[in-house]
Amino acid sequence: MAACLPGLLRNIDLVKFRCSCGKLSPIYRQYFCRYCLSLRCWYCVSHEVDSYFCGNCLESMPSTEAKMKRNRCGNCLCCPICLHNLSVRASSHSVPNPADPNKPLSKKLYYLSCGQCRWTTRDIGMPDKPAASGLWADPENLHMSRIEVLIEFYQSLASIEKLEKQRKKVSARRRTLTMYDRQTGRRRSSLVSSFSSLGLSTSQPPMEAPIISPLSELPPLSEEFYSSTELSDSSTLPQRHAVPESQPPSRRSLNPIHRQLVLRRNARCRGCDHNLCKPDYIPGSIKFKIELLALHHVPEVGLVAPRNPLAFSVESRVIISISNPSDQPTSLWLQPLSNRELDDVTATIIPPDGELHLAAKDDMAEFEEPSSGDAGTDDAVVYRRSNKIHVATSVTPHKPAGDVVVALRMAYDYHNTVMALQSKGETAAKVSRLSQTLILNLGSVQL
């Protein structure tokens, strides 16, 4: 019974569900579309940027402002050594008193310090500020003119590519987009308006990319490079990549870095274009307006730790746990899959025949005292409590070494409440028969 059963295996990668695109991933990392009635993984959904915000001060900003600030917060600074948040520290200095030279005055100066690696702005010779508030001066970028030329070139190139796509659409539609001027009777193409809206003309030549002349010979390195270079003073590759516009070679030239912004994404189904995941707009909130996780709609399948080791060509008993996440009772069926359908299968599994019944999820059952549980009337069910059951199966490995991988097809009744709300005159949830493909890794073969 339950007192003798081993514990559940908490590794989520042991049981994987096959998505509609064919990829395998745990149920915790998949969505469920209530309109298409299918699983959607990370690659099956369209990702949309909902909002940008700073992870430190939680300041939210629109996409246009974030693009102008180059996806960085203007107030928060982080350490260039360990990327930890920098805090403002105060220090007192004595300055001469113009009224009485014998009595100096005390003045507070403020600098930035890292609480983790003890790096300060004084290490690089950055002057202190007389006030704690206000923005800190950013170092001047010597390559800014070159970067602006490249940005202008690629913006022009993107505009030309967009116009070429519009021209192809017009040629495909032939003469449907042409229009006539009533006053002069001249024929104009709709492409002229699209060119004028982008600030370009049809006769404007494409912008040429700035040409960089290659070097035939590299100058030799000086002797100081071999004698005076110390690796302890050199910056690492992550420190240089954190500042791609300057890439400081030494630690003395490292400056405070503006913290990078964090974004919230919306996940949208590609089949029906409905939202699957939509977070709250408030940056400090961890709630979701829409959260259609597969864990809340598809029965969860887990593995119970095997009592006996798995041996080659020996039939072993393996217990599978199944739980119902819905507030409606459901029924399911388990069917084995052959090696021809899946290439990664290394063993044969014999699931119980017939229908398995699962009770509805009860939130109050989690606070009740644990009991031994009741197996019920089904012979295959060895444990039953609330919406969870343990089912016994037989597994026979076919390979003498390696992991034991089996495949199952799970069919279950899904109560769709969304379709019932959309249908007029119907209040009961529509029941649909769905099926999912599961891949279970039972562990390695005992030698």
C-alpha cells in the first residue's frame, strides 16, 4: 500500500510529452491551447514583447523609450567586475575655510561602491560627486561617429528591402493597386506613395557601405607588450563583452555599466492566434492575466522509484503515478507504442488494460493527514488518494546497457469550458477525447 510504496522521482526530465511540432519536453515547460486543444512548446508559440522595465528600480518604459536608451536603465549602475548593483557611499573631507583658515570645514563627497567585490569608482580615478542624487557622467565613446554611420547605413538598407517587398506584392496583384488622378488623368503607382512615406524616392541610389581598406602587413608588437603586461590587470572576455562599444583592455579603464532592461513576453498560439501566457503589466507583480500551462489541463504523469533494479530481458514491475489537475473527474487509457513509431525506445512496456478513473482535484485534500490510501476496485491501481493514482506496469528492457526508455500514448477526456461559454444556450462543459505521446526514462539497466 502507500506506506510501502517508494517516493516519487522529482526529476522533471524523466517524463516528456511530445508537442504538436514533434519536440519532446516536460509538461512543466509546455502550454495548452484551449481552442486548438493541442500542446504548444517554446518553439510553437509566437513571442511578443509586452513591456520593458529595470530589474533593480522596477521602472517601466515603452519600447520607443527603451530603444532610445539602448535597452539600458539611465539611473541604475552595476559593477563592471562582477555586474552587481552599485550603491552610493559618502565620505567626509576637510576643505579650507575662507573665513577662518585655522578651522577647516567638513564636506561630504559621494562615490559608487560594490558590496560584493569591493570595487569603487575611486579605483579608476573617477571624481566624486558633491551630491548623492543625480546622474553620473558617462565616459565619452571614441567610436560613436563610426557607430552612427553604420546605424544609418543599415537603416537605409532595411528601408530599401521593405520597398522591394512592397514592389513584389504589387507585381503579384498586377493592376489592382494602380489608381488614376481625376484632374490630370495621369496614372500613378501606389509604390510612389510608399516611397514617399519612407522619405525615399524611386530614383534615389542605394547608400554605399563605408569601405575599410585591409592591411597588408601588421605592425610588430613593441617590447613593452612582452615585459610590462600583467594578466591580473587585464580585463576578462565577459567584462569586455559587457561594454561592446569600447571593450576596455585593462581593469583600470572599466567604468560603471548601466543596468540592462528586462522584458516581459506574451506567448501566442500560432495556430489560432490566441494568447497562451500574458503577464501583468506592473513590473513588481508576479501574477499573470492569462496563464494556460499544460500542467493545469493535461494529466500529470510521474515515476515512482523502482523497488527492484531493471535487468536485460527480464520483466520488471514499474509503478507510474497519474494526477488529474482539472476540477472535473476524468477517465484515461494507456496504450504502448512500438519501436517502429519511435527510434529512442529501448524497452517494451505493458500498461493496464481498460479505463482508469481519476477524481476531480480537491484543494482541501492537500491539507488532510496522509493515509495509506485505497487501491479501489481496479487491479492495476495499487494506490489511490483524491485525484492521484499509482498504476503498475510491466517493463522488459531490450538492450543490455544504457537507459531504459519506453513510450506510451495516453488518451483522456478533457472538459473544455471555453467552448461551452462560446456556444449559445449551453452551460455544461464540452467533453473532448484527446491523446498525448509520452516518453519515459526509467533509468539505466543493472549490469
